Amino acid sequence: MIEGWAMVSITVIISACSLLIAAVMAVVNIRSTTKKADTEETTKTTTLIVKLENISDGVNEIKTDMKNFRSDLQNVRERLTIVEQSTKSAHKRLDQWESEQHEK
């Protein structure tokens, strides 16, 4: 009878040990999977942050270019005004010269 209990006890012990090992392996696997997922998420987040920083840099560069363009456009407007005034003055002189030529 003791042999029967011993056999049952050994079977129960082996089953309990197997269950314990399976539970430990499950916990280790879950933690490993969670760490791997966290690492992947961190990598994706870091990549996204870098891309957003690059976009931000590009937008800042475009803003600077636009400021320079506005300044250049203002300079062109000022020069155009001067050229228009000079042209108007030249036309007046030509008209005056033509009048003098016709009177002669």
C-alpha cells in the first residue's frame, strides 16, 4: 500500500514540477514578448520623432526661404518703381526733343 502511495506521490510531484516549470516558462515568455513589443514600439516612436523633427526643420527652412523671397520681392518692387520713374522721365525728354525737332 505504501508502494501505491509512493507511486502516486511521485506522479503528483512530477506533475506539480511539470506544471511549475510550464508556469515559469509561460511567465518568462510573456515578459520576453512584452519586452520585445516595448522595444519595437520604442523603435517606431523614435523613428516617428526623428521624421517629425525633419519635417519641422523643413518647415523652418521654408519659412526662412519665404522671408528671403519677400525681401527680394520688395527690392525688385523698389527697383521697378525707380525704373518706371526713369522711363517716364525719358519719355518726357523724348517727347520734348521730338517737339523741338518738328519745330525746326
